[in-house]
Amino acid sequence: MEAFTISPDEVLLLAITGGLLLIQVLFHLILYLRIPRRNHAAAEGDISFAAYCPPLSVIIYAREACEDLQQNLPLILEQDYPTFEVIVITDGADDGTVDYLTRRTDGQKLRHSFIPDSSRYISRKKLGLTLGIRAARYDWVVTTDADCHPRSNQWLRLLARNFTPATQMVLGYSGYEQGKGWLHKRIAYDNLFTHIRCLGFALGGSPYTGFGRNLAYRKDLYYQHKGFSGHLNLLRGEDDLFINRVANGNNTRVETQAEAVMLRRPCTRAKDWREEKIGYASTARFYRGAQRYGAGLETLTRLLFHAAWMTTAAVCALHAHWLGTGIAALAFLLRLMLQVYVINKNAKALGESRRYCLSLPVFDILQPVQSLRWKLICLLRKKSEFLRK
């Protein structure tokens, strides 16, 4: 009978574990399933789309990226879209990029320019995008990077179906090509989860961040908010801070169809990924809106849940109260099954080939720990490292 006994302190621990589990269930069912629900609604015809495909300008920032452009530019130029142009802004020492673009440039669909070496005291990527936007012939601009390519030739059509009269910005998903190894799996999961969260908020009418690798907006929106002037002193922020400043529930839509995904080659160096994450961490503290606190609440309750169920299981086991240990373990398994369902449902909706199961508990704890690490590095580094030079 001792095994089925639960002390008052253990009841309290179980109640705390159950409360945290409930919060986690609500986040997963309400926020983290919005992408699959959006795709289902689109397939059922429950979402209204624009019937007209307006002309648009694709702007690509390329820093010493000749090899990337040779692989990815043809896939962008071959899009099944009525009228569009591609503007490549090159930066850095010439590695053959200019010669390659000159051979391909026809003056109509593909044009290119460059950032002068003499440019100082400004983020070069922001300057490059500004040059591209000013050179764009059309009202809608789509931004991406040289190391990205669309999954299909329907990328632009799927983005453009969201160009309704009220829409001024469209957020898209950018993932990774299939890769191998533990590092790639960590990076791919972090990228997937980050998009599930930020696109989930946007689909709920509260956009607060996004990524410039798959982003569309009207030039008028850019000029109305004076471009990147609100954060011109920072090296970064040309995508996430810009979105945070100008996007709202009325002017922003999200495209989550698998054929509209942009893909990058797998990241093979932990240093490159770390620097990218530190860069985003350096701008995240400037985000406006309560969404960042909502995301923080989910992360906090997630970590507290793991601490609560493990503490409960250990305390009950020490007193040989195996019923309490079993209930705590059951709470963990219920959340894990829900998480496996939600994460893989999103991965399937976005066309990801990788699925997650046994690795999820590790990533579930590792992801917020990594985020804390990036933030601490930001605090320890000199502020001048994140400012324009």
C-alpha cells in the first residue's frame, strides 16, 4: 500500500507539474499548430487570395557569393511568374561574381549593381537592400540571400497570391536542405521551431519578427517608414527589426505552402551558426510588442515543467511512492507525444523531410539553453561590435 501513497508535499508537486503541463498543452494546440491549420484552410478554399499576379522585383544581397549564385540564381530566374526582375547587389572583393552576372544580365529580367568599397559608417547589407529597392522597377519587392534557392518554380506565385489590396508585407518560411550529422540536426530543429513560433504569432494577427531570406513587402511601406532609419546605427536588423517596426495584424500575411519555401545549404561550421544566432540575439532586445514575452512565457514554463516532473518523480521514488513517480512520468510522456505530433505536423506542412522523436527531449531543453548562451555572449561583447562601422 505504501507504493500507492502520496504525501501532501507530493500532491503539491504533482499539482504544479499538472498546471505547467496544461500551459504547455495550450501553447502547442493554440500557437504551434497554426501553420498546418493555415495550409488546411487554404486547401479547403477558406482563405481568400489575390487573383492577379502583379509585377515584382526580387532583390538578392550577395557578399562574395559567386558559387552560390551559380547554383541558386537560375532557379530564381526560372520562376513560373508573368513579370518579374531580379536585382543582385554585390558586396566585397570580386570573386568572379561580376563576370558571371555580366554574362547572364540581359538588361530586363536580371540586373546587378554593387556596394562601393568606400562606403563607411553604415550596415553594408542595409545599404545593399536600399540600393536594390531604389533600383526596383515594381511596387512589390521580394528579398532573399545568395545562398538560398526556392523549392519549386511556384515560389513567387504563392507569395503573390497574398498580395491583396490590404496587404503590405508577406512572411515566408526558409529552411535547410537535407543534411547529416548532429550539428545540422540541431540547427535544422532550431530553425524549424523558431519559424513555428514567429509565423504562428503572425498567423494569429500579431506579427513581431521574421527573416529576410523569404520576405515580400511594398516599396511604399519601406519609404513610409523611412527604410531602416529606425535602427540605422545597428549592423543588423534589416529583416527582424524592420518587420517588428512595420508589420501588424492588418497589413501582414503569411505564406506557408511547402512549394513557397526557400532553402539553404546545410551549415557545416558551428561558428557560422553561432555568429548568426548572436546577431539575431543582439537585435531581439529591441523588439516591440508583448509577443516576445509570450514566447518567453512558453520557454519558462517549458523549463519549469521539466524541473517539476523530474523533481516530483525523484521525491516520490525516494519515498517509494511509485504512484506519484508514475504520474510524473506520465505527464512527461503526454507532453512528449503532443510535441512529437505538433513538431512533425509542422515539418510535414512545410515540406521538411526530417522527422523528430527521440531527439526532441534533448532539443527541447537545449534550445532555450542555447538562446540564453547567445544572449550572455551579447552582454559580454563590446557594444561597438554590433554597431555600424
